[in-house]
Amino acid sequence: MRSMMEARSVRFAGAQVAVTAAVMVFGSLIGSASAHADMQAPTTQAAPAQPTQPAQPTDQAAAAEAPAAPAKPQLTFDNADAVVWFYAVKGESGPQFEQFFGRVKEAMAKSTNAERKAQAAGMRLMKSTSPAADGTINYVLMISPIAKGQEYSPGMLLFEVFPTEAKTLVDELQTFINDKGLNAAVPLANVMTLGGM
């Protein structure tokens, strides 16, 4: 009886450590995207007006939404064959969470980085068929295959194409997350294929 209680205690402590670590990893990933958006937000200055040419406000508006210059990726999964990324989302925030990833999908489709379309083809967002007892909806972003050397931070993917709204979108994403749930990216390595010999 005592050994069963000790085993339960060890499992519970291990689960607490895993959840705490997952929350810290998720927070740092979202925080790094948010901080990077703060640091890297492009500054657009209007060109001095030429006496012979009138200013064109539509050009300035287009420049404000122009894709950002490629930066070193903040989050890659170069050591993995696949990734399972867990998100615990507050029940009432499910539709907004899905809209956020709709914007990520749009950013990847509009990106000038040729890798993004192939990368997006290997990404699939799924959700649990029913909410947890507390109303949390569990989402999983499955990524396979991994595009080596490519950015996977949702905030940074948004920043590439929508630099003026990326920080706002990432800040909103943080309000959708149930921080008491499992929120973590788990990189995985292939062990074996069970089909074929």
C-alpha cells in the first residue's frame, strides 16, 4: 500500500513538473514572438517630398503592410522529425483561437518565402471532440514533416507578412489560453514505421 502511495506521489510530482515546464516553454515562445515584434517592428518614414511629384498616401499604406525583411528564425525544430504542439484554450475563446490560426494560415500563404507554402502543407490544427470538464478545448497543432531551418513561431510567421498587427494578434492569443492546461510543443523523433518489412 505504501509503495502505491509513493508511486502516486512521484507520478503527481512528475506531472506537476511537466505541466509547469510546458507552461514556461509556451510562455517563453509566445513572449519571444511578442518581444521580437516589439524590437523588430519596421519603422517607415515618408520619403521627403519631391517638388515635382506629389506624395502618394497609398504607397505609404502599402509600405506599412509590406513583408518584413527575413530574420533569423526564433523557433525551429531542426532536431525533430515531427512536432505535436498542445494548446489548452478557454472554452469561450475557441472561435477566436481558430481565427488566430486562420491569420497564420493566411500569412503563410501570402509570404514571399517560398518555403512557407510547403511548410504549411505539413501543419494541421485539430481539436478535441468535446471540451474538458472545466470547459477547456484542447487543440493540437501537428507538424510533419519538419522544414529544417524554418520559423515555426506563430507570432513570427504573422510578423513576416502582417508586421503592424502581429503583436496585437499574439497578445490576444495569450488571453485565449488556459494557463492551467497543457500548452507545449513536443518535438518528436521517428523510432520506427510499423507498416512494411
